[in-house]
Amino acid sequence: MGEVNPSCILSEEHRPKHVITEGEGIPLIDLSPITNREGLSADPNKAVEDLAANIGEACRTWGFFTVINHGVPLGIRRRIMEVAREFFALPVEEKKKVSREDHNTAGFHNDEHSKDFKDWKEVYDFYVNDGMLMPASHELDDPEIVPWFTPWPENLPEFRETCEEYGRACEKLFFNLLELVSLSLGLPPKRLHGYFENQASFARLNYYPPCPKPELVLGTGGHKDPSALTVLAQEDVEGLDVLRKSDGAWVRVKPVPDSFVINVGDVLQVWSNDLYESVEHRAEVNAETERYSIPIFFHPSHDVTMKPLDELVDEQSPAKYPEYKAGKWLNLRMYNNYKKHGFYMRMTDNKVAA
């Protein structure tokens, strides 16, 4: 990726500029009160209630927050970054041996599009629940359900084991966060757990090479995530920008050592009936330094019927979204990430007419 591919060059209005790098940033939340707990339902004490309230405020005002003292072992967090480096250092011919397919979207790819422009990055996706069941296609009249498997590279012996261990560790963090989110909405801690019994969650290893003209491209264009929550690990190389809800400004997310960045996805926006919003974000690149990041997109089981939660709907706050199947939506969203359509898809655009 030494030269700037013309398909990566953004039109003027989409080029990265006017980024706020100093001043107010996304909330920093210390998870110490729950780090060593196995679930919150037995004793949601004052410290837990305060923590849930802080997370609820972050979800309402930013849609993003950073967590520290999160309980994910630092060793596995560092190893996943190491194996990501090893994988992306392979010759492109080796990486393409585990390329993604149209409807089984795990594996290597370097042709993702955001807002119709090719992203300046390489990616490897793997499923947290490998062999998960998913619709065979995004077509609504196609009833076939098939398992999706990750194509693992054969020449990196510790790669699969490390990825799977990392996924399990972040899954524990996710369920703790999900309980706090439930509490923040006035719901029982485990209200949302059942939706993830056969979860369709997937992780992504992102590699952003240095770019000779970083002002003309984006590593990942502005987008919203299809998940309930996204759990992101990043190193000390900056690049993540969030669109601030209060004024529409792009704000740089400062890396905090050994932390995770958490953001609300489309699914949680629908469940909360817009109390919490999935917020647009992007990744910039630079001319000198490569950047790695690893998000996990936690998504419910394919057969879950998505709609605003009954407890959050009444005459004053009617349901703002129609019902849809979670797997069909995710299949369509992932399929369209690699096509040029002249428009950007997100589930939260599909609102009930007022």
C-alpha cells in the first residue's frame, strides 16, 4: 500500500480535517467495583449502582467511553496484538489463503468500503462463537440457516489459540458491561443476556499501514457499528475519532494504556428506543507509523427478533423501530461493506414513520 490507490482518495467533503485533539474527551470509567465479581444480580450495591449511572450518562451523551481496571488479563491483550503483527507481516499471497467469502465473512480482506470509498487498511475477522448459525443470505424470503466458520491461517501455530482466548476474555467483560447497561436503563441486570445464547459476535484485527498522503484517505470512513456494544483495544498510536453529539465536531480518542474503548452500536440503540445512540466514528492514518486496533462487535443470536424493549415503550415513547431478525440485518450489513452502492447502510435509519 505504498502508493495511494485512486479508489481510496476521498472527495473533499469526506477528507479528515478539523479534528479536536485537546480538551474534553470521552468519559473514562473505572470498573474496579465489578472486576472480581461474577455477575451483578446478587448484590447491586451502591458502588455498582453509581457505576451503572456513569455508564448510562456516557451512553446518552457520547455513545462512547473508555474503561480501565476491566478484568481482561493484560497478557492476552498484548499477545493478540503480537499475533496481529505476525499475521499482517505475512506475504499477501499467504494472507489471501484465508480470504473472506461473500456470505461467510470471516478471514482476510483489504477491500472494505466506507461511504463508497476504499478504506486504507487490511483486516482479518474471526467469529467469537466459531461455527455460529447464520442466514445463508440476506434475502428475506430465504429460510436457509448455515454455520459460519473462521478460516484460520495454518502457518501461525499460536494464532487461533490466542484469538479464541482473547475472545473469551473480552466476552466476560462484555457481559459485565451489558449488566451495567441494563441497570442504567432501569432493567434487571440480566435482562439482555438471553439474546446472546448463540451470539453472532465477531472480532476484527485492523492494520493501518503508513500512507504517503494521509490527508486524502481514511483508514476507516465514518460509520456506526451494527453491534449491541463494541469492545475496542488500541495501542498508543492515535487515529480513532468520534463525532461529538453536542456539536457535531470530530474529537480524537486519546489512547489510555491497557484500556478498552466501548461504544454503543445499532442494536442497543434499537433496544433502548433511542435513549442510547450509536454514534459515528472513523479511523485516520498517518505518514510515519503503522497502527493496529482490535474491536469485537458483540451481536445477538441470528434468530433474535429485534425491536425496542417492551419496558421502554409506552404512549409517550412509542416504538421507533419495526421488528426485524438480527441475523438477516447483520448478513446484509456485512455483505454491503464490500460493495459500492453510492449510499451508507445502517439499521437505525429504518425507523417507524411518525
